[in-house]
Amino acid sequence: MSVRFKTMSAPVITVALPLYKAKRSVWLALEGLCAQKTDFRWELIVVEEKQPANFYVGKSVLTSLKHKLRRAGCCRLLYIGLAKWVPLSLKWILAARHAHSASKMLMLQ
């Protein structure tokens, strides 16, 4: 799932947010991102396993925050749902590979 906000320019930085069993705690990171005050555009790439069923966040939670994220400067929201567990290092690599070509930096959340 990718949400691009048509009126905004390309991102300057990419924020990568790898998740695993984060349903109860992800709100803290997401609210922090929504509260950002920046003068540049950024993108958010979330990578998580879609299992176990009761613990993954899913794209619907992220979609519900798209307006708050946009107000905070987010110009692109990308959710990468994985069918099986992968090590954290591979999640960073996946996020980097899916970063916008105009992004100058990868920030690890």
C-alpha cells in the first residue's frame, strides 16, 4: 500500500519504521511522527510481518493517520506487509530499496 499526496514535492528524507508485534506500542512512534514540525518533506516506509494475526498493525491504522502525517510534512506513506518473519537488518534493506529516488537520507525510527 502506498499513499502519495499529490500536492507535495518529493521527500528530502526517508523515515523507516520496521515493526514486529507492535500493535500495542506503535502509536507512540506514529504520534511522534505526526507531531513533527519541519520545513522539508519526508516519507514514511513501514515494514512489518503480517503475523501473528493479533499483533500486527496493518495498513488500515496507517491510512487512518494519513492526514495527520501529511500535516507533519509526510509526502509519501508506504506500507510493506511481509508474509513471514525476517531479521531486522532485512527490513532496513527493504525500506532503503523502496525509498524515493529523491530522498537524500534514511532515518531509522
